[in-house]
Amino acid sequence: MSQTEKQFDQVAALCRDIFTKKMKDYGASWRILRPQSVTDQIFIKANRIRSIETKGVSKVDEGIRSELIAIVNYGIIGIIQLELGFSESDDLTYERGVELYTKYLEQAKDLMMAKNHDYDEAWRTMRMESYTDLILMKIYRTKQIEDNQGKTLISEGIDANYFDMINYAVFGLIKIEENK
């Protein structure tokens, strides 16, 4: 197993732990979120990261790390919502929610490993701010696709953008963990 794969698994376990604990606390209350609302939640998290990076200080006692974890988790929630559609109620069991979460986290890992191979781990030389900017760019692309009712002429769909946001957030988390 490569170093990157191990690091992905470590960060993924951290994100999954938060997701499962919140599923225990809140159930699948997020099932009522329409895809646009999920995208906006990710935007709020990414925009806060950019604000902290720009200002150099945070007034709320949660830093960039927790926001990156939230981006991973909301990205997976977004993909689940694309598959199932939104609901009028909390209609997902804990077990099914974790099963879907794990499925899409594994798909994100597979995609990251394939791209990592092709790009020769270029992400390792990137700055943290670039991950933030790329996530924000993917959010704006996703919003445009949502405004177009999911139709694209040549571009990847909403799910591909969510997967990219997840993986950029994972890269940021790996770098944070390396610097501890």
C-alpha cells in the first residue's frame, strides 16, 4: 500500500468517524436537503476556510481542519442525495446511511488513486490555498450545472464535481496531519 493510500485511509477514517457519530446524534436529518442546499453547505465551509486563510485568524473555535472534514462529509451526502433524491423526512437507517457513505468514500479513493497515478502526486507540491480555491471553483461549476437542471454540453456532471471537492479536501487534511 502506498503512502498516499495509507494517508487517505487515515483521513477517511477520521471523516467517517465524525459522520457516523453525527448519524447517531441526528439520524439522517440531512435527507431533506435538496442538492442545491448541499452545494451551498459546502460553499459555506470552503468560503470560511478562504476567509481564515486570508485574514489569518478565526473568531470561532473551529479551524480549517474541521471545515475540510465537513466538505468531505457534505460531498458524500451530496452524492447520496443525487442517487436517492431528497426526502421529506429522515428516511434512512443508520446502517444504510453508513453503507452508502462507505461506498462513495471508496469511490472517491479509487478516483483519487487513479488521478494520483496520472498526475504523479502533483497535489503534494500545491499550496493549501490552492485546494481551497479549487474547491470553490468546483462549487461554482456545480451551482451553474444545478441552475441548468443538471444538463451539460461537454462537462462532467455534479457528481464528478462533488468527488473532486472531496479529494481536494482530503489532500488538505493529509497536509494538515503531516504538519502536526
